[in-house]
Amino acid sequence: MSEPTVDRAPETGDPRVDAALRGVDDLAAAPVDEHAERLSTAHNALQEVLRTPAEAAAAPRPPAGPRPPTGPRP
């Protein structure tokens, strides 16, 4: 019995994950010497997704500068 092949990864609903998975679409048709690089690129992108939740990635970042003082107020 042979394993089923998938030509394209299913859509996940997270555009960052979908973009990472598109990098390994049609991997079976790619030259073997490209597999490691393509898989590594997808792996790194997916790790970044896990490190940065979607809400944080979409939220505007505050401008860099001095932080307001913290602690008890007089």
C-alpha cells in the first residue's frame, strides 16, 4: 500500500501559517537537494508564528522611547 500524496497544504485560516506551508507545496516534485532548505524555511516561519501570537503580530507596536515611570505615585 502506498501513502497518499498531497500536492497542496490545506488552508489554516492564519495567513502566516498558510504562507509558511506554501513553501513546501509540491515538495515531492522538487529536486531532493532543495528539500532540506525548503523544510527549514517553513520550520523557521512556523516557529516565528508560535513565538508571536496573531493578535500581537497584528497590533501596532508602541513607538520606541522612554518608558513612563512605574511604581507608587506620590
